[in-house]
Amino acid sequence: METVAACLLGLTTAGYPALAGAGLGLGMLLRFLGRTPAERRRVLGRTAARQRAHDVWLLAAAAFLSCGFPSLAAGLVAGLWPPLALLTAGTLARYAGYRARAVDAVLAGSWAAATGWAWLLASFLSRDPLRPGTGAAAALTAVAVLLLFVTHGTAYAALRLTGEPFQRARQFAGRQAGRRSLPLSAAVLAALPPLSGARLPLAEHAAAAPVLGVLIPLVPAVSWWLWRRALRGTGGARWPDGDRSGPLNDYR
């Protein structure tokens, strides 16, 4: 039972960077890809409406960890609060930026969320996975993860954007970016959380078997339903530049 619960936790944590990572990467490069308000509308239109849908997997991972491994979750919050706080603050800033149509908030929030996630993974790979990673090895690991987010976002931009933002994405990532590099970057980002989190003492801190018996079918089913429902709610609105991406049309 504990093994199945650990695998499901790895699956939910893998979904967030693989799906939302494209939006994070685009947000990190927002000022580079979009030089004018119209171009920034085109860039953000590819991620703004869908971002809340992909954030479901981050919430699912947090809920599954808190309920399925409560003592470990408490230890992670107590020991790894700096990267967790950075990840949370960045996610909230991005959401607020989307709502307020504020480009700089989306830009800063994307960098903060990606840095918090990268720092968290680097901490899991350090000597003590329940303490924030420090030193050169942790810094290099975090930088590598940030570059993966940028690569993932650029590949998505080269596949989905048009006009000058598309040309800048191809200039940054190469002419073959998009269909080839996007699945690869998504797979690498998805593999990192389960691999780095394998060092955590999950089996020792698992909840009782009856609790896991309820959580194992419930959390994936509810998460999938919420994700699909949120995705269906993102379509339909047409942007001024012709993109069918969402209701936001006044970014500055």
C-alpha cells in the first residue's frame, strides 16, 4: 500500500512541471518574446487561461502528501520552508498577475516559482533532503532545472506562437525546436521530482492503511476530473489578435 501511495505521489508531482512548466518558461522569457503589448498578449494568451488547470497537479501533490504522509509533510514544511515559500509566493504572484493583467507580476512570479521548484529539487538531492540545499552542487542543480524550464517554455513558444514572438523563440532555441524538444523537455521535467524525491523516507511516514486505501483512488480521480473540467473552461474566448486562448486582452 505504501509503495502504491509513493508512486501516485510521484505521478502527481511529475504532472506539475511537465504541464505547467511550459507556462513558467514562457513567463520567464516574457519580456524577451514579447516586445510590445500586442506581442505580450499573444504570448500570455497561450498560458494564462490554462495555467490554473495545470496548477491542479501542484495542489493534488500537496493534498496527497499532507493526507497520505502527514508527519513527513510537517517535516518538509518545517525544514524546507524557504524554497516552499518561494514556490508558493511565485505561484500566487503569477495568478494575481494574470488576474490584474500585469506583465511584470507574471514575469517575477514565474521566476520565483521556477526558482523555488528548482531549489526544492536541489535540496532533495543534497546530503540532507529535509534541509534547504546549499553549496555549489545545489546551486548548479538549481540552475540546470531553471534552464530546463526555459528550454521547455521556448519549445512550447516555437510550437504555438506566431509572428515576431515565434521568430524570437526559434532564434533562441533553434529551428528544430518545438515538436522534437517539447516532449523531451517535458519528460525530463516530469522525471526529476520522482527521482529526486526517492530519497525521502516515504514508507516510514505513510498514513494508516485505511487512510491510504481511500486516498489512492480518490486523489487521482478528483485531480483528473478537476483538471479536465478546468481545461474545458479555458476555451472559447477569442483574443483581439485572433488567438483562441482566454479572456485576457489588456496586458501592459
